[in-house]
Amino acid sequence: MPRRPAQDTYTAVDAFVEATLFAAPDEALDAALAATTAAGMPEIQVSTPQARLLEILCRTVNARRILEFGTLGGYSTIAMARTLPPDGLLTTLEFDADHAEVAWDNIERAGLADMVDLRVGAALETLPLLASEGAGNFDFVFIDADKANTPAYFAWALDHTRPGGLVMADNVIRGGSIIDPEGDEGAAAQRVFHEYLAEEERVTATTIQTVGSKGYDGFTLAFVNE
Ligand code: SAH
Ligand code: DHB
Ligand code: MG
């Protein structure tokens, strides 16, 4: 066993997990990934095991209302929206109209068009509109858009998530840059995010470092106190 495993090992272990736990084809996710890659979009969607974690968390909180920041090709969107009951709704926010177009095709192909509300625009501009429409009472929120705005997205999410719900933020570690952001605005924002979380009494939060096919990163998971 390697004592100091590196990226090749992380990738190989994810490949092992995919070949075992995820050996069965998953038509909707496989097709979404293929279409996203074919469109030349960045391959930064959650990994297959991470998508399963999102599914498990949504099921754990019996999610009926889900909010996502950052749709890309709809990979994580599909993983979460599939857990919804018939009257459920996932709202997903995407800045890039080209990404949104590919995502919407993928969501439709997955048979989830009725469960997903995809809003194109900068999330910070869409949020006031959602608020004016009475959006809220979310059970699960996944923050995975532009990293510099993670603290702002979290603050809004917390105000609109029910007690007992969960808010998850992806990419908070980014190769360890959180401890030394230098000129990286996204990394600096993760420090601000943690300093803010430390003072926020409405949540019980932790940050877990991860390795895998997407490198060394991590996520923050916050439980909204009841
Ligand atoms: N959640 C997706 C990956 C999202 S990648 C998955 O795991 O499948 C990040 C996405 O956030 C990109 O598509 C990018 O265009 C989008 N994004 C960037 N800035 C944004 C903003 N200000 N508002 C909303 N989305 C934004
Ligand atoms: C990037 C964004 C992500 O959401 C992610 O999980 C990995 C990388 C990026 O913008 O590079
Ligand atoms: Mg991410």
C-alpha cells in the first residue's frame, strides 16, 4: 500500500469505486455527461461518487425543495432532482446561457423537466427575484457556482432553508489554497466563509477534505439547527 498516495492513486481508487458500486449503467447521468463533454464544456461536474452523496443527502432530508447554485450540464441537478417526490421542485441557477441550454436538454432527456426550474443569469441577480416569488423553505441547497460568491450564496441559502435542512458548499479547499489564498479570490472567499460560519449560531457546520478523480478538494456541510 502506498504510504503517500498521490493523484494517480486517487483517480484509480475512484475508478475502482465506479467499477464496483457504479458498474450498472445510469442512462440519465451517462447521457448528461456525454452531452456536456461533447459540447466542449468544462469537465468540473461532481464525480459519480459525489453525485451519489448528493442523492443520499437529499433523500435523508426528504427533500421537496432543492436549490442549486451552478448547473453546468445538469449532472448534479439530475442526481438530486431524481430524489424528489412528484410535487417536488429543484431550482437551479446558471450564469452561462450555453451551459443552461445543454443542461436543459439533459434534464428533459432524463424526464425531469417538470421537477426542475432552471434560471439563467448571475445568481446574485436571480435571488431577489426568487425571494419576491416567495421561494424558500428549502430542504437542501448545493452551492457550486462562482467560488468568490460562496459566502453570499450561503447567507441567502441559510435565510431560506428550513430548520433540519442542509446546505452544502463544494470546492472549499481547492488544493489547500484556503490556508494560503495569495491572489486567488475564490480561495480567499473560502476563508471569509469559514470565519462567518464560526459566528453563525443557526447552523452546525463542518468541512471535510476530499481526494478523488477531481484532485484534492473538500466541502462544507451545514445543518440548519432546529
Ligand atoms: N453543479 C454542477 C457543476 C457546476 S460548475 C455539477 O456538479 O454538475 C459551475 C457552474 O457555475 C458553471 O456552469 C458556471 O457557468 C456557473 N456560474 C459561474 N458564475 C455563476 C454565477 N454568478 N451565477 C450562476 N452560475 C454561475
Ligand atoms: C471548478 C469548479 C467546480 O465546481 C469544481 O467542482 C471544480 C472546479 C472550477 O471552476 O475550476
Ligand atoms: Mg464543484
